Amino acid sequence: MTKYADLKLPSQVFQLIDPVFEQAGIQVYLKRDDLIHPAISGNKWRKLKYNLLHALEQKAEALVSFGGAFSNHLYALATVGRLWKIKTIGFVRGDELGPESSATLRHCAREGMELHFISRTAYREKEKSPEFRHFTGLPANTFLIPEGGTNAMALRGVGEMTDEVESAGIQPDIYVVPAGTGGTAAGLLARDRKVLAVAVLKNAGFLQRDIEKWISPQQSERLDLLTDYHFGGYGKHTEELRSFIHRFESAHGILLEQVYTGKMMFALYDLAKRGYFARGTTLLAVHTGGLQGKLEL
């Protein structure tokens, strides 16, 4: 399909040269998945790839999914729908919202996504809720993709990242990723790689369970989930995080956003300064995109 020509794959990998890493005696690489596509960037294409192929094979009339007002997943899904000429329907958390409530939702609407705003109570139950079940506007042949895009097909797409990295001659001891739903971490763990996952939301201990349901007990032993770098919760940020993002961008010329990648890189630097990693360790951090949600900090 010619649409694939728009995707920059495999994404580039850069070594981050920084005094912090030199003093810690570690090597850090950054996988620039943010460069895959302006809208379908980061881990979103990897999660959507096999879902899309399966939906097309089934001749689905619509792709249906869920997200919040700043959902990178819905943002990417809307563009996938336009490019592959398949209807997209998004159920958005918050019946007080509308298509103009955020830049993300405006993009979704422009790309032709049909948006439905449901109460936060109903959203917690997703498709089990009466509010969702009684919605009669869905086409007969719909393909349902879970919130954040995480399912078995998504894990397969994420796992392909390891092939790209290691075929480039880089053998990371640890992959470092931000974690919202845990799908990216699970996809890498399913490939038997060691993963450091930085939770970006508050009280995120449940992610351990959510990730482990996709992998074996042996693979789960390779997971290190950090829950202390949320900076107040999902989408929240502090002056400390803002200052770090400014310093990183000035030093490396690579943009970060405050929801996912900024928190991941802050954690990586903080851990390096504290001697968390053994000298000689090679780390591969994944830039999961989401820059459309970047605020002017």
C-alpha cells in the first residue's frame, strides 16, 4: 500500500552524548520513533500496524476506539483512517468536552473521526456500560481497538522495534520506555528484553498487573516499573520538569513533551546521577512521539 511510503521506517537511532552519562559510565541511545510520521508517530504506528492490517482483511467498515482529550492514540488513529480510507469513531472520556476542547480533538475532527463524548463514569466501564451498549450509530462491521491500542497485535508491532535496533549493531542491556497503558513495555518484554518502564500517571502500581497479563512469568522478571516520576499525575508537570525539558532540548536539539517523553528522560538522567545503572550498561530509550501534545513550557 502506497501509504507506507509516508512512514520513515526503520526509525533512526542516535547516541546521546552527555556528561551525566559519561560520569555514570553508561551508553545511552535514543530510538527516534517520533520521526516515523508527523501524526502517526512513536509507538502509535507500531501498535496500530497489525490492527489495521487485520481490520482491512476483515473488510471492516470502521475502526472504533477510546481515549481522553489529549489521546495520542486517537490522534494517530484519525490520520490512519483518512490515509487508508476507513471510517474512525472515537469515544472520548468526558461528556463536558467537545471537538474544540483540545488540539488533539480538533485534529481528530479535521481528519474525519466521528467523536462521541461519554461520561467519565460510563467511560470507566467502556463497552460494558449501558451508555456505550445503547449507542446505535455504529456500523455493523466494526473493528474495536482498545484504549491506547494495546492488544496482542499491538505487542507484535512493538516487538519489531528490537529487530531495527539490533540489526543496527546496538545491543541494549535495557530498553527504557514511558508507560501509560504499558503496551510498549509489554511488547518489548514479549521479545525477552529487559525493560525499565517509567509510569507517567499517579498511583500506577496497577500497571505491573496490566503488563504481566500479556507476558510469561519469566518475562515479567525482566520488568522494572518506576512509579515515582509522574510529577503530579497524567498530563501534569512541575517547574522542575519544565526546566529539565528546556535543558535537554538546548543540549541535544531533540524536542520532548511533558506527558510521556519528558518524564522518561528525567527519570533516566536522575537514575544515572544516582548510580542506579552498573558501569558499562547500554540503554536504549524510546522516543514515543506525542509532540502534538507539547505545551509551551
